[in-house]
Amino acid sequence: MACGYWNAGVSDYEAAFHVTFRENPFGGEFTVACGLATAIDFLRAFHFDEAEIDYLASQHGNDGKPLFGAGFLDYLRSLRLTCEIDAIPEGTLVFPNEPLIRVRGPIVQCQILETALLNILNFESLIATKAARVCLAGENDPVIEFGLRRAQGVDGGLTAARAAYVGGCAGTSNLQAGQQFGIPVSGTQAHSWIMFFESESEAFEAYAKAMPNNCVFLVDTYDSLDGVRHATDVARQLRKNGHEMIGVRLDSGDRVALSIETRRMLDKAGFTNAKIVCSGDLDEYAIADMKRHGAKIDMWGVGTKLTTGQPDAALGGIYKLGAVRRPGRQWQYRIKLSDERTKTSCPGLLQVRRFHQPDGRFVADAIYEVDHAMSEPCMIVELETEKKRQIPAKTDYSDLLVPIFRKGELVYQAPELDVSREHRRTQLSCAPPEILRLVDPTPYEIGLERSLYKLRSTLIAREGIVGRFCETPGARIGV
């Protein structure tokens, strides 16, 4: 497409695109925005090097001739980012149809960025949301991301560890993620360690000798309660040598009943501060169920279902064109039509206004077009039901998209990972509790600001013959 724009002589036209999504993942009613820092790293390095130019030059069409002409490849050699990019900071709660990123600039650049931005934001937002749900189910118990061995490749494992930390996890078992992102790391031994030795007691003793300051004993290899007894025997010797056992890990069986009995045994043996760690095929629903039945778990190790975002394979983010213009001309709005009303896109250059109480608690969100005056008091229209809600005048608000790049130069200081993590915590505390429920959550109130709703409705109404464009400036429709 970039080559097509260049050959058509429109490479200097400006465009405005938005990354949005249509449904919250996991049957929930919120999503945690994540991936902006990764996207910034990609955007700062945006260029085509000679190896990439050579590769493109080697591609041929079905007639055997070069796919890309020499003139276009020369154009790519000198291409540098000049876009204006705004985005919602990491850790912010976001909702369907809200733009996570707005990209405005030369059409070629905007189009080339599509796949990378979707790849980054879709996956990291998915995993951050899953982590937030798991941590909500854990009711403030520490959750460790344990999923590297079943992650979608090495890069997927690293990215998932980062996103899970933003989403609320207390740490990861992925040492490379710890090194690269500064995430706290935590881990124990595997069953193979226990099985290598002649007895479970010998395995625990060897581990305690090797790492006396990191002893969490995996007790379920043979018999969980016997494992707890062997762990406390070794822990007594550790204590004599000036060290304390951190705790034990349960990985299988009836972990509710086992945790209750394990807690009793540890307390009776004098290890009241020892932690009980639970792992093994966990997700938010399993954790919530175990908590509901009185499990005595202090920490959760969540792997496959967190790191791979089960049961959802992707967030489903989309990259839609909202407007185009010739250099020096007015914006011409674009709208993608669909028989499904909710899949019809929103035209223009979009922003999100979050209305909130003085203490920060969310009231509702309005998506608006930046060149159209907002109604006062603000009226929002929910897309699917067309239900209207009026926001009282002078209600406090914040606009969510903030400047990231101006004329291709970074103007945003990406916060430290811990800051984004704390921002996510604050966002959850300000959200209506009913939208955070795992079962039957209530949708958050979000809609189009009245002016944008009218603009969108007008463009939809002007659609006539499929493929025909209306002539009115600022209102061109493409099907």
C-alpha cells in the first residue's frame, strides 16, 4: 500500500488513523491499556536500513519483474518519522471504541505503522488485562507470572512478563524479563529436582544447602502432606543455621483442603510466617473459587492461562482511517460502513474525555472529534443501544490521549514500569466496582459525544450506492 500511495502521487497527503477495539476481552467490562513504551521504542527507531531495502528490492511480482521500483526504494531510504502521535498512557482503563493511539501524518508513514502498532498494543493490553483480572481475584495476594515455558515464543514470553507486571503481578519467574525490565523475579524448584534425589527429604536438604535464603519447597511430588512434614524438618535445621524457610508450594490435588491442612501443620511446627504458594493451571476463576472455599493460600503462581491470554487469543484491535487531507486543505472525513452498526467506524480525529467525581471516581467516557465543539452540558450516546446520557455541567474531566510525538520527535517521558503499575492500581480503585466483577459485570457508560454522533449519523445517512463518494467537503464516505 505504501508503494501504491507513492506511485499514485499522494504520499504527501495527511491521514489520521486510530487504534481501537470493539469488545473487552475475557467476557469482562474493562481493558488495561499497555504497550505504549514498547511502541515508543519501535517508533524512535523507525527507518529502513540497507539490508531491508535490499530485501525489498529482491521481491518480484507474478510477471517476474521487481515488485518495488528504484524510485520508491530511494524514497524509503530517506524516510523518517514525522507523524503527530497521541496515546493513552499505560495502565489506564479503556473501553470499546476508544482510541488507544491516534496517528496523524503522511499517509505512507501512517500505513506502514499499522501492523506494528496493532501487534504491540493488542498483545500487551490483552495480557495486562488478564493479569489485572487474576490479581483482582487474588484479593491483593501477590501473583507471580509463571508462564514462560508455554508462552508464544521467547519474545512473547518477555512481552507477557512486562504486561503482566503492569497489570498487577508482583513478579515473574522469567529472569531475562527481570533483567530487561527491572521486574522482581521469583522461583522455586521443579518436580525434576525432587525426583533426581533418592528421597524428597534429601532433595529438600540439598536445595536448602545450595540456597538457604531462597527456600520455597515444592511438596506435592509424591504426597503433599508428607512433603510438608519433610519441609518443616529441613526448615528446623535452616533455622538453627540462621535462615528461615520462605514457604511451601502446592501444585496439584485438592489445593483448598491441602492448603488448610498445610497451614495448620506449619503453624503447629512453629512456622507461622511461612507462606503457602499455589500453582498449577490457575486463572482468575480458579483463584476466586478457591478463595471462596476458604483456601489458605498466600501467593499464587499463574502460568499458561495468564501468559497466553486464555481463553482469548487476541484483543482484536483494529486500525481505522478517520480522515485525510491534501497539504494545506481541510480534513475530509472517512467512515467505514457495515451492516452491523457497531462495526461502522467513527470519522474524524478522535479524543476521549473521562468525566469523574472530584475524588477521581469515574462517571462516564465521551469519545469526541477534536474539531467539533462539545455540547454543554455534554450529552453522550451509547452506540449499540443509542441510549443517551447527559453529563452535568462543570463535571470534572480528563482527556485521555496525550502527546507522544510531534513532527516525529518524542515529546513524552515514558514513566518507569512501577509508575505505570501504580497508575493501573489507581485506575481500578476509581472504576465503578460493578464493572470489575468476574461474573455478570455491568458495562461502563461510554458513548459518542453528541456532535460526533450527529456527524457519524449524517455520513451514514448520505451513503447511497456502494462505492459512491459524496462530494461535500469534510464528509466523504468510503465503503
